[in-house]
Amino acid sequence: MKISKIIFAIAIVSIFTITSCKDTKPKSETTEEHSHEHDVNETHVGEENPRLDHTIWTDKTELFVEFPALTVGSPSRFAAHFTVLDKHQSVREGSVTVSLIKGDKGLRNTVDAPSSPGIFSPTIQPKETGTYQLVFELTTPEYSDKITIDDVTVYANADDAIKALGTTEEDGSISFLKEQAWKIDFQTASVISDKIYDVINTSGVWMPSQGSVKSLAAKSNGVVEFKMNNLTEGTAVKQGQLLMSLSSKGLASNNLSNKIANALAHFEQAKSEYKRKKELYNSKFISKSNFEKVERNFAIAKSNYQSLTSGVSDGSKQIRAPFNGFIKSITVSNGDYVEQGVALATIGTHQSKVLKTQLAPSYGLTMENVQGIWYQTKDGKWTNVTDAEGKILSIGKDVERENPLISVFAQVNVDVDMPEGSLTQVQIAMGNATQNTMIPVNALLEDYGSYSVIVQLSGESFERRPVKIGKRNGENVEILQGLNVGEVVVTTGAYQVKMASMSGSTPAHGHEH
């Protein structure tokens, strides 16, 4: 009896040991090492099935999903990496539903939160062999998206999967994990086919446009009092903001308070006279010309009084900003006495500016053959005038002996954070366009006059590829050789991917396979 109890106890301990080794709960994940699950023989669970991966882009999302080949009766766990494209950041909130669909039948599984930032891990256990649609439905607080992978095969067993797919081999590509991309400033763009123009590379100067600068003059005599502590050139101001006041208190002559009092008295007198004469005119006791003379006097007295009291507070004339902008210049000091009409300050705005450039007449540029103008902003980015809510104003037709160049003027109606008189690089497109392959110019890597790009082959697989470039149109550059329309290139973060290719080591995954 004792021996039987001992044998039973040993058996129980053995069962507990085996159960512990086969724990299938997700383990803590780090970016330094794989988090594979293990069986009792320390082999990778599910590794007998070939691993698959797919990368699909929508206009909102990039999905990079890894999973073992689907086989009947075996649960397949997905590592679905979701990236918000406009920010290229991981999806950190929301739910994902994966569906395996054939005809009008299917299986589905929903996970209500990512297993780690950006990675959702739903599970599907197929019941029948065949060709299916694999559908991922993403729902976040900001938006929803649906991504479909067609022609996904469910195999009878692992042997059939291996026969059909073979084994995974290294392809020599650069490995750069999603977890790495999410941590840096990273962005991609599709290779497109678009119109490309011949361009004239030149420079231009920024000038104020009509209405973007306004001079503020004293509307009465008085002593200047600044109402801002930092009223200096370059200070930003808001429309209606009080800048300074003009006080005539204590002045023996041209006292504003006295002028207002006199204007009020004259206005009240004219008003009373107008009312009296209007009754007489309506009763036909006075002529129309007599009444109209009184009416004019009343209107003048009213206008004079309103003009004097406009913008007056506590006996002082207030000077306010006419629009959002900045102080261009100040021509008075705090405490100065000024007379009516004297210039006090000038207000400018970054909103709406004119770009002036000059070209040789030999280019033959006209309003008819100019196709667009790009300018370079303070941070080095290129912007089309039309994208800046602007337009080409004029192209000169005559030249002068002192300046034998044709002037070209364009106006933009967005903020241009560059001082007036500053220079900027300009491209002027002209002639007929040709259709060709194009990418953003910031995708280019240059080495001693040779160019290359980083091409995204899949979610975590990249390659460096040499390209031959052609014309540049603002933010885009023509690709003559090396890329196909629809491929994806890295536009921000290419240098980091390049460094990963030179490190000679493959970074470790921080998610489960």
C-alpha cells in the first residue's frame, strides 16, 4: 500500500513538471530576444509548419502579419503588426477581428487589445482544407480599416505544407523590425507614375504682398503709452490686441477730452435742430433745401463725434493690431508726444507674401507655358505655389538696360516663416510634361554622386537598391532606372536602415512567432 502511494506521488510530480514545461501563456516580451514558446524537448512549438508573412498597405494602415502555415485542426496564432501610416506609429488601442472565409462559411476570432504596442495576436483553428480569404478588421478610437488577403491555403497537415511551401531561406535582405521603426522618425512612400516637367533652377526673394502690411498712425494728439511689456520689432500680435494708447490729459491745447466734449455738444445741438426741422418739413412749413442743409450738418456732427470717440477708453485713444501678425517697426518711444497723423508702428503678417524671381529672356517664359513654381521653405522642404493657396501673378515682358532680366511674381496665402528680403531656392516648371516613375526626393541616399534608395520588400525586410535619377520637380524626383511603380521606399529613416545593413547582425524580435 505504501509503495502504491509513493508511485502515485511520483506520477503526480511528473505530470506537474511536464505541464509546467508546456505552459502556453504568452511570455514577457522584450526587444532583445525572441519570445518563442517551447515544448518539453526544447523545440519551437509550431516550427514544423513553414512560416508565412504578408504586408498590405491601405491609404490608412500598413499590416505586416506573420503566422505558421494553416493546417487542419492546428491553432494558428497571428502576429499582426498594425502601423498608422500618416504618423508611422504603432496602433496602441483598439480591437482586431481575424476571419477565415470560404464561400458563405468562415471562422473568426477577436482580440480586444494588442498583446504589445502595435501587435495583435488573434488565433484561428481551421477545420477544412481549401483556399480561403483571410480578413483583418481593425477598429481604433480614431478610425477603422479592413484588410483582405486572398488565396490563403489551409493544408491537411504540416507535411503537406512543407511540400508546398518548402523551408524558409535567408534572402540577403536587410532586417529592420517594426519595433525599431516605431521608435524612430520613420516614413515610407509608394513609387508612383506622374507628370514630370523640365524646370529652371533659380532663386527668389520674398516681398510683402498688398494688404499684408499696415502702418498705424496717431488719430489724435497725445502722449504715447505702450500697453505691452515686450512691444519690440518681431513681437507677435493678435487682431484687436491693444498695443499703445495716446493720452492728452493735462495738455493745455489739443486736449482729446475737450475735443470730445465740444464734439458732443455740437452733435446734440445738430441733432435737436434736425428733429425740429424734420417736423416742420413734414408739415410743409419749410422748404426741402432748408431741411437738407440741416440734415447734412447733423450727419457731419455725428460723424465727427463718432470718429473722436472711436477707440477711446478712459480719455485715451487706443491703438490696436488690425490683424494677426508681428511688429515690423516702431517709430516712437514710450512717453513721446505725437501729433495727429504721425506714424507709430507698422504691422506685418507671414500670411500672404509675394515671391519675386528673375530669369533671362532666352528661356521664353510666358503665362501660357509656365506650368508651376516650387519654392523651398525654411526647413528645406519644397512647396508648390498652388498648394500654398497661391498663384502666379505676372511674368514681365520687357527688360531694362540696367537689369536685362524678366521678373516673375507669384503670391502665396499661407504662413511663410522667412523674413522679407530673404532668398529662397526656386524651381519653375515649363513646357509639356512627360509621364514617368517618381519618388519623393528625400528617399535618395547619395554616395559620391551615385544614388540609391531603401526599398521595403515586406514589413520587416528591406534592400538597398541603386537608382538612376532624372529631373527634379519640387519634392519629387524622376527615376529612370531601378524602381517599379507600386514599390515602397523609405523616405524618413533610410539612414537607420542603411546602418542596420552594415552592422552585420540580425536584430532580435520582440514578439512571438
